[in-house]
Amino acid sequence: MSRHLQVFLLAIAFDIYWTLVVLFRERGTLLWVALAVMACLLLKPARRISAILLAMAGCALDAAWAATGMLRFTGESILPVWMMALWLMFACVWNMLTEKTALPGWLLVVMAAVGGPIAYYIGERLGAIAFLAPTFIVMSSLALGWLVLMLFFHIFTGRQR
């Protein structure tokens, strides 16, 4: 299978996973976690470590935004399990994508800094999260957070070209 087709199929598979998680949230928590853990176990050991670190950093970022009152996730906790599973799956897919694509690291960082906040905006429209500050402020903060997070990820993994 060609590299371009692999990247395309990986992106489509993640979009389907994301949509199902956001739509069904707590009703599928065990499935979301199981699929994310399975994806993590399929990674090479070095990639697995960077995926886990990226997922932890993303969860910490989301928890910080929730704790500061910028946004609120549906459910009882400050950061629901379905969101943690989503971060782990994203981190696994991002690791695979950065390995398979020939796009420069700076472009991948920009794509994440734009795409991440858009996903939150769609999630807000679907009722998975609520923005507790004006949309412009939330989206700007999300974009900056994603930019910094992904810059550090790409520097950490050596993907800087």
C-alpha cells in the first residue's frame, strides 16, 4: 500500500473514531479506551513512549483549560475518560502520521494548531464541551496551546525539517 494511501486511511479512521467518541462519549467509554490502548500497543516502543507523553500533555492542557474556567466537558469529572481516550488515540495516530508523511514538521505543527481548535469547536456544537468564555478567546487559547504542544512534540521526537 502506498504511503499516501496509508496516511489518507489513517486520517479517515481517526476522524471516524473522533466522531463516534464525541457523539457517544460516556456510552462507549470502555470501547474508546480499549481501541486507544490497542492503537498504542501497535506502535514501535519508542513511538509508544512519545504517544503516551503527548497524550498526557494534551490531557494536562485540557484539564488546565477546564480548571481555569475556559471550557467544561460533559460528565462528572474535570476531564472525562472519553477525552483521555481521545487524546491517546490522537497521539498514536499523530505519531504514525509524522512517521509516514513527508510533510515538513513546521507544516504539521501549523495543521495541528488549526485543526485541534476546530475539533473543539465542532465538539462544542455537538454538546461534548461547553465554552465558558467568548468563542474567540477560547479558540485563540486553544490554537496557542496546540501550537506550543505540537512544537514541543516535534522537537522532542526530532521531527523538525
